Amino acid sequence: MDNSKCISKLDSNDWEKAWKDELGEEIKKKKFWTKDTPKINFEKIAIKDEYHDKLIEKLILDENDTVLDLGCGEGAVTTLVAEKVSEVVGLDSSDMMLDLLQQRIDHGNIENIQTKKMKIEDATVDTVGKFDIVLASRSFMGIHDIKNVLINSNEISKKYVFLAVFGRRNWRIEKKFYEKIGKDYPDFAPHDYIFNMLINLGIYPNIEHFDLEGNRKYDDLDDAFIRMKWKNENLTEDEIDKIKPFLKENLTLNKEDGMLENTLDKSDLVLIWWSKDSYNW
């Protein structure tokens, strides 16, 4: 891909403003999970799928590498990366997600993963140190201070930065729900903004699309309710109560594996990555 043909006339500050405008006002989001939510087992929420396999195939990893996984979540990617490298630090701001990751670590007797509770925005060389690889798997959505996060990610990395972000063909079933209740689904394609911000910062990244074929699948309605991206901070309690009846109408049983699915429910993901040796920055 010839990145020079994609350079925008906007500078990085303009792209950052456009990103923030798309996200809207920064607010503290409501959570489906609270301190009173029963403890969830990691095997319930973190399902390995074709994305995880294809991501690992694309990453450039060495057995001696150290990796910082920004926004590690429940650790589905973190644990796979740990099989390939010397050490991984999974960073996340959610106690729930870090608990699920710790369950994975304990279950697999994994010795080379450390967890760190911290917002992605607060990860700098001063707060976390240097790593060979910085990885962020689908974790940059909702971050307002995105330009500084990109700068910090680049500074933390000694070898490569890998960012897996969403394209435009996502959340179709969620959008269908919003359409049914008469609302616009608040989404955008972050790879457009991130790519152009990087270009204006003097970083010329590689862009690769994941060729994902399968639908997202769910154990049951509760599983789908938890794992889908409902943007619930934009919904009233009455509207949230309509989600499960909507899922019952729109998910069908796959007779081969017994999982619920919908043919609209596919992921569109893009990998943005660069080598620290490929430019002077």
C-alpha cells in the first residue's frame, strides 16, 4: 500500500478534534457490570475466535520480546501472546477485566503475564517503562486523548506498535436495534482518524484488513447481551430492557454447534502497525 496517497491536508490537531467530535462529550459511562454483579467466569465472556488466530499470525514476535497489552480486557489476546514471548504486561482500568485475566492466568498456570490497573491514557514511559512491543487490540474506542496515546505508545515501544481497530462494517445487529427504537447508532471508523494522525506525526504505518468470515456466536441471550456493543450510555433503562426481546427475535440457533448467531453480526477489523526502525521520528 502506498501510504503517501492517503495523506490528508488536515494536521494531527484537526484529526484529533474530528475524533473527539465523533466521540461526543466525554462522560463517565454507565456499566452493565457493577460491584453487585455476580462474579463471571472468564470462559463465559472471552471466546477465542478466528480474529485471535489471525491477529497472532500478523504480529511480529520473538521469544525474548516484552509486550505491553494496552486495554487487555479479559486476556484472550494477552494469553496467546504470552505463548510467543518472554513477558507480557496486561494493562486495563477495569477491575472486572483484570479479574477475568487473572482467572485465565491461574487456570493455565501462566508465569509470564503481569497485570497492571491503569487507564490507557496514563501509560507513558515514566509510568510503565519501555517494551519491545506495544499492542492494543480493539481497545482505543472511547479514548478522547487519542493523539497523546499514540505518541506515548510509540515512545514506549522499542521495536513495533500494533493497533487492531474497527472498520466501518461493524455492529450491524446493534445498529438494527437502534433503528428499531428510533435512534442513530453512534459509531465511526477509527482507523481513518488514527492513520491520518500518525501520518501527520511523521509515522507512516502499514494497514492490513483482517479477512474474517465467521459470524460472532453466543452461548445464550445473556452472553450476547454482555458481549455486544450496545453503547448503553446512550440508552434509557426502558430501552436497555428491550435488548433481550430484540435478541430473541434476531438471533437464530446454529444446529451444528448449538450457538446463537446472526448473519449480520460480523466484525470488520483493521491492523495498523509500524516498526520503530522504519522512520526517523
